[in-house]
Amino acid sequence: MRFMGDQPGLKKQDKMDYIYDILQRCKDKKTVHDEVYCQVIKQITGNPNLDSCHHGWQLLSLLTGYFLPSNTLRPYVTEFLQQICCDSNHPCSEIAKDCQSNLRKLIAYGGRQHLPFLAEMRAFLKGHCLRRISIILPGGLQYNAKFKTFTVTAEVLKEICEHIGVTELEEIKEFAILANKDKGKMIRPLHQEEYVHDYLLEESSIGLHFCRITWKIPLHFDNAGYINVHYNQVLQNYMTGTMLLQHTTKLGQQLGILALLQHWARGSPSVPTREELKNYIPVSNIHISLDIVEIAMAYQLETIEPLQPLQAQIRFIEHMIQLPLFGYNVFSAEWISAPDIPSPCMVGVNQEEIVAMSRETQSNQIVIPLNQILRMKSLRPTSAAGLPGIEINYGTIENPKTICFELKQAKTLYHLITIIGGESDSQA
């Protein structure tokens, strides 16, 4: 084979051309999978040319991540890999272990959707199989993760979760990796079984973010990293107005204690100045008089002592838990088809339901249990200046109902509902 150097190369072609040609042929024709597997295994068995053998193993590691051998051939491929893995003296035992891992993922999740992009393939052929990528945690902190060619989202989530003290599988499932393109122009949560490199490709404009998307498991404040991640995510939701305080006579009191807790969480035991206080008021409450908030803070300082940063973060989260929209992923929809709810409105989804409500009064709610969703699809903008949308059919087969939303982050909402609620009729 020309890629392995066992046959003379063609003019104006190199190993990149040969390996892409092989992979593309396998992608186009499922019937050649077994033939290519057999040829590669034959070439690397007892091959005295170490360089040729190494290239063959590289090709096999790609094949095992992209293309399944037939049910007839698979046991022989599996046995071959197992034999090499068990031979600690074999020079390719480590790459054989990668092949085993790739094949297991291929069986469990299916293969990658895209062939390796050029920069990824060049690095792979040079033996650089790990790619370091910074994942943004809530609050802007970064976690440096190492990605292999066939790393799936579930592996990345498990690694980051263990870093912040989350080890139970059920709680790990409550987190997600978001692919963020062009600084928020398009945000797409990745399904746990998806291959991360399929979404990175050669797009330098795509960043990865880590966050919690459901809150079924009770919070446990036994790890500083865990506390910090949850505090920063909840704080961001609060400050951007997606976690609304209720407009009651106690609004000033709520804003006062939450401002103090933010100040203490920064390690400042003093009373916030008036300028600092402005930075602690969410955008949805900027109309309220700062005098009222300052009076509320003064009252609070008579009853409680300043807290250490971690304790202040925990207390802030505990206050947020009491709010009606805590635990929901909240979006602003510019239009809703329900006549009882004025547009624009708020749409939220948690582990149980979708809610739609008035942005100003938080009343006139529509509640859609996730287990009642019959069908869901995304909608294209109806005009050049329009927004994308999402259509949800829900209820029962005998009494179906339909609701539509138009919002900038329609794709994000669609995929969140799909991930949280399980399988949906994918038409995104």
C-alpha cells in the first residue's frame, strides 16, 4: 500500500493524499470496509519494516474510529487487537489499545461525522495524537483538557466533573459542553455521545464552555471548585435577568442581601460603595432606587456578620434556589404563538417541563411537560430580518396542541430540550 510505503508513490501525491483517499472510499462504500481492514492487518502482521508497520497502525486506528467491520469479521479484528494489547513487548501495543477504545466507541456511539481536517491529520501523522483545548468554566476560569481524535463529549464531562468533585454518573449527566461560535452568535450543546472534533473542525472561532443544564441532584458544597462553578453560573443568570426576582415590597431587601453576598464573595468584608453597588444589581432591576438597596444592606449588616468568600457564595446560591426560575435554562423569545402571553416573553426548560411566561409579570404561564412532547422541529426565519424558531407539538395523539416561538437561540433551545428530554424527532 502506498500510504505505508510498501508500493512506490505517485507523482504530486503524498501520505496525506493516500490516507484521505482510503478514508473517503470507505466512507462512500460500506462494502469495502472488510477488504481494507484485512489488507491493513495483513500488511502490519510480521512486517519487518517498522516505519511501514507504524503507518499501518495509524491507518488502523482511524479505521476503528470511523468504520465498523462486518459482524463476520469483527470477532477476528477484536481478537487481533487483544493479542497485541496483551503483548507488552510489541512496539505498537499502545496504539493497539487506542484501536480497541476507538472500536468500542464506534459500536456504542457510531463513528465521527467528518473526516479529520487538514491540521488535525498533519498532527496525527506526525504522532501528535493529543490536542490541548481550554474549556471555559462559569466565571471565565479555564480547564485545559486533552482531546484525542475520537474523544467523545461524555469523556470530557467526566474529566471536568471529577475535577470539581462530581463523581456520580447521575450528576455528571446534569452537565453539558456548549460549542460557542463567534462569541455567542451560535451556541450548540453537544450530546454526550458526540465526538468533540466533529464540532471543532478548523473553526478557530469555536470555543467550548462547561455548564450545568439540570439540577435534579441536590447540591453539595464540599469542594471549592464545585462551589465556585455553581456560584458563577447562578450569578451570571441573575445578573443577566434570566433568574428574576419577584416584584414585591421585599424587592429592595432581596437586592440588598444579594449585593452584600456578591461583595463578600469577592473577598471584600467592607460595605460596597455606591459605584460598586451598581455592579451588583441585575439588568432587570436597574430602575430601582439605590437608596432603597443601601437601606436594606444597612439593616442586614445589623443582623449578620460578613462572611468568608466561599460561605458567601454558598449563601448566594441558597437564596437563588428559592426563586421560581431556579434550575431552568431561560431564553428570551421575541414572539410566541400563544395569545394569552404577550410578546416578547420568557421561555425556560428544566428536567421536567418547558414554561413560557410574561417577561414583566411572570404570570400567564404555559407549562408543557417534557414527556408530553410528541414532535419538535426548528423553523427557518420567514424573512431576511426574521429570527429562527421552534415548533413543539405536545399533548396526546387524540388532543394534540402546537406552540411556536421565535428567538435568536432557537437551535440552542431545540438541542437543550432534546438532550434534557431524551429522544425527539430530530429535524434541526
